[in-house]
Amino acid sequence: MSQRVVIDPVTRIEGHAKISVFLDDDGQVSDAKFHVVEFRGFEKFCEGRPFGEMPGITARICGICPISHILASAKTGDDIFGVQIPPTAEKLRRMMNLGQITQSHALSFFHLSSPDFLLGWDSDPAKRNVFGLIQANPDLARAGIRLRQFGQEVIELLGGRKIHPAWAVPGGVREPLSRENHKYMLDRLPKERETILMTLGLFKNMLDGLKEEVENFGSFRSLYLGLVTRDGAQWEHHDGDLRVVDADGNVLVDALDPRRFNEIIGEAVEPHSYLKSPYYKPMGYPQGMYRVGPLARLNVCTSIGTPLADAELAEFRARGSNGIVQSSFMYHYARLIEILAALERINILLLDPEILSTRVRVHGSVNKLRGVGVSEAPRGTLFHDYEVDENGLIKKANLIIATGNNNIAMNRTVKQIAQHWIKDVPMNGKPQIKEGFLNRVEAGIRCYDPCLSCSTHAVGQMPMHVTMYDAAGNVVDEKVRN
């Protein structure tokens, strides 16, 4: 007689989801599912809107990563205009995206994930949060706050506000960078570099004590997809071409124009979730599972192109096989390297003589009836695909969100964790589902830092209701955490 364990809600992620774990007749895990249980319908209610409004509309998809949608949408508008934006506008957009990567990765690592491996998987959930981290390691907590603050300040100094800035538009950006804000960012960078290098050292020292998590938190073979530069296939975050590599480092797709993404990416849906399941078309569904985001970006690139981050990349890849790191737990490590890369790249942009130019926008009209904009959000490759009429009104919008790209892998990760930590559950007595297991299943999802809808996430303890059912739907056991 099979049983089912439900973890609802999953905490310390952006959005609402639950996890079901299915047990077979012998009390062993047979399957696990990650359910995204909210529906928002952005693709549908964007229909009929002018495409120039889309950056502001789609930014509201998420309060944590609105910049990612603003930039991808603005790039889609560039494509519909059929224009090449001014060089300074392109560099300023890049700078804002680097600020977004910095602030989002800092939030994920320091606030949402580090309490697990710094305070202990089995520690009191009421204290296993950012406030507990402040008490246990105030220096690290302050470092995280500073790094996130700097990333937010980069966004604010460019766009006028930290969340939903009406700045990037089809054709470029609305305002140039001021000399005062330019100096402020340059002055802050040395301290932020010192902070991230300290954090990298701390995390690398901890990895030897986290071998079980590294081996079981989504450690499996898959494909990896991300943007790379058109010249040299270096780490890219805002433009470039699509690249796909396999688990052995073989390049399956190289130098693909992102506007042709639908030649290699298909979209499937499952009845248990509102989150789409994109897959690599040549392998079919679900065999064409791929991962995106920090781990994938470091696996697909040839180098990062900045000295400090390249040194860290070499050490990171030495922990993998054939230069490919497979464990999803290593997303945390990859985020720290990307913060360092972002800070180095911001410094390079600030030293560029063109960065203070006031030529930051071109104007145009509808020259194409379909536009595609692709950018790297902190969580992975983000696709905006719009069809418009002759007046520029949206006829169809298709959004492939970074978290959706990881959907098949997240389900596989939950199953792997459950199979390792749930064993021999009694079929005729009270099952022993411990807090440490519940947190590990959630932590497996947090490796991907999923952004399910908007900025909703938990600070502190959230209620969790875990129910185990038999095959007939009868409740065998319940665990409630208030």
C-alpha cells in the first residue's frame, strides 16, 4: 500500500509551492514531486498592451528580480524596433544587471540558504533563519547585508529606485549615469571585493563537512544551458549566444542566436504544477533535462574574463569531472564566484570612458512583428518572446522563466534527497519524519533559489503541514509546524 508525504508550504523561497513524497509498499521512496501551486497569468493579460509598456508590466512578475524582466523585455522591444541601442546604453544595462546579480545572489546565499549549513540542518527552525545567523555569526551576516545593499544601490543609482525602476526601455535607457553616482560606486567596490573574497574562503573551508549534501543534493548528470560571449565563449550575463554542454563537457549547441531558442527548447506541462517544464528538443521530454543559472553558466563558459573570478573558477572546476560540476548544492559556491565576477565587471565598466556619455537612447517604430529578448537572470536564462500587430499591441507573449528551465532538475533533486534520507518508513505505525529531513528537502529546492512568482518568501519560521496518505487517501500521520 503506497503512502504520500506532503510538505506544504516550502519555506525560504520566493513564492508558494509544496512537495509530495510517495512511498511504495516497502516504505521506500518511489517518487517525489515539486508543485508550484499558484497561477498568475502574465502571458495572457499582457495581450492587447503596447509592447513599450511590457518592461514595466513584466517587472511585476517578481519583486526580487524585476530588473531581469525589465532588461529582457527592453531587449525584446529593441528587436521589434529593429534598432541597435547606443553603446553606453548597452553598458549601463549591463551594469544594472550586474547589480541585480549581486543583490539577488547575496540574498539567496546569506539570508535564505546559509542558515542551513551554518546553523545546522537539524537546528531549531525558529532560530534557523537570518536572525539566528546574526546571533551566531554577526560578521558574516553584516557582510551579506552590505553586499546586497551595494547591489541594490547600483540599481537605484542608475534607475532612480531599487525596485521596478522605469529606466530600461525599448531603444536604450531613460537616463545616463551621473558623475556623482559614478564616483560613489567606484569608492565602494574595494570593500565589497574584500567581503566576497572573505565569504568564498569561509564557504570553501566548510565544503569538506558538507560532503553528504554535495553528493545527494541534486548530484546527477544533465545538460547545461546559458549565454556565452560571441567571441571566445566567455561568461556572459546579458547578451551573446546560447550554448549547451553535456555532463562530460561536450558542446552540443554553440553560437546559437538566442532569437532562435525555440529550435532547441520545447515546453511541456504537468498536471501537478503551474510551472512549465522546458526541455532540450533533440532529446525529448523529460530526457532533455537541462540546468540553468550560476552552476550552468560556470559549466558552459570557457572563462569568466576577470582575474579574481577566473582563479576561483579554476578551483571550482577542479571539484568536478572533466571541468563540469554536477551537484546542485554547488549552486551556492557558483553564486559567490558570480558576485565576485559582477564586482570586477562593474569596476571595468566604470573605468570605461564611454560610461558617462549622455547618448543613451534611440527612438523607433514597429519594424518587426515578432521580437525576442534573452538575458541571464540571477537564477538563469530568461526568455521574452512577443508577437505584435502593426500598431505594436501584443498579440501573444511567451515567457520562459529561469526557474521554469530548472523545473525538471528540481523534481529530480527532490527525489534524490528523499530517497537518501527517507528509508524503511513503517507501514502500520507512526512514521518518523524528522525536522532535518524536511529541511533538507526544502534546501534541495533552495539550491536553485527558485523565484516562483513574486517576492513572497519567509523570514523566520513558516507553518508547515506534512501529511502522509495511504493508497486509499486515508491519513496515516500528520505533522504540523506552526
